[in-house]
Amino acid sequence: MNTLLPEVLVPPSDIFNFATMDPRANIVCAVVALVANVMLFAYWLYKIVVFKRNPITGVLYCELGEFRTIVREHCDDKDKYFLVDGIPQTPEELGFEPDSPTPPADGYASWMPWWKGEDRRYPTKRS
């Protein structure tokens, strides 16, 4: 019950703090969390700028080993080629291990409404 309504059941005082007995530890944890979030944001911007990726319309972290493993284990060729429609790398280059070196004819094709009829996929235009 103390975790549901701590302000009511255990009001803060000079000798009791909800997170820790030492408020300096709270400040240190907050600073560490802030630094980690700033570093993650910098890495995110690096990936967007250097690899020319758009996190809203495509995959941002397709080079990560965990991402490769998930794609290899759970995606078929349609999904693998759909993921790389908007980036220069092919599924083979990213280590997705597709069954065929060419996209399937009945595969999904990327399309964004703001393209207004123009095909902006990279580099192969599938029909």
C-alpha cells in the first residue's frame, strides 16, 4: 500500500526520502540518466545524418546485430526487401540472408502519400 499512495501513508521528512536516504544519489542518478539520453540522441542524429535515414519513413538501426537476427528469424523475402526499399543497401549487404537475390514479384512496395505518384524508392523501381 505504501507504493500506491506514498505521499499519504508515508509523508516525506528530513530522515526519509522516497528514492533514497541521500538526495545526492538522486542528483547523480539524474545526471547519469541525462548524459545517457543526450548520448543516445547524438547517436540517433549520427545515424540519420551519416546514413541518410529517415526514422519516420524507414528503418534506422538495420545494421545492428539484434535487428539482423530478428529479420533473419521472423521475416520472409517480401519483408526483407520492403525494409530496404528506401535505403541503398540490399538485404544481402545487411546480412538478412534472403532466399533470392531479386525481390519477389508479389512483394510489398514502399509508398508514401506525400510522394504524389512519384516512385522515390532506392535504387530499383519495382512495379
